[in-house]
Amino acid sequence: MPMPEFKRLVDKVKKEIHEIGQEKLKQMQQSGEDFVLIDVREKDDSAQGMIPGAVPIPRGVLELNIDQVTTDKDKKIVCYCGGGSRSALAAYMLQRMGFRNVMSLMGGYRGWKDFSGK
């Protein structure tokens, strides 16, 4: 179980980032919107399944390797993890690096699987 400090940190960060739901992501994909989808989970997690079109960049190296997918500070970026906490932290850090159009997927991959299974 995560430490209470982690939950407080994530709750604080979520007030400073933009989160989108599963339906919005699906809409962005279906409309052919130009954006980068980044799976910030660890390789073991990503190997068990990813959202179609996602690029795997683990949270621990995201800031170092973001230039492998974009250097455009205005590019739309959607981050996701397992449940939405790590992606919120990832989105926050990318914003701190100057990226202006970063989003975090609420519910993460688990939420996506539940939504897509409907």
C-alpha cells in the first residue's frame, strides 16, 4: 500500500495538471488527432499489454528520454500508467520541463481495459 505522503503528493500534483478520461482518449485516437501517447509503466508491466499506439518510456527515464518522441513543447502528450498516479507525476514533470500540452489518463491502463471491455 502506498505511503500517505505519496497519495498527498499525487493529489497535490493532480491539481496542477490536466487529466483526461478514457472516452476523451478514445475520441482523440479515432479522430486521428496528432498527439503522443506515452506508457510510463515499467517494462514488465508494459509487456503485459499496452494501449494501441503507445510508446513505452518508463517513468524513471522519462525526463531523460522524452526527446526520443518529441522536442516540440506544444505537442499534445498523453501519459498513462497502471492507475493514474505515476502518469500524473510524469505529466507534472514534463510541464516543469516546459511542455505546454501534457495530459494524464485518469484510471490508467486498468481504466482503459475496463472501458474498452464495455
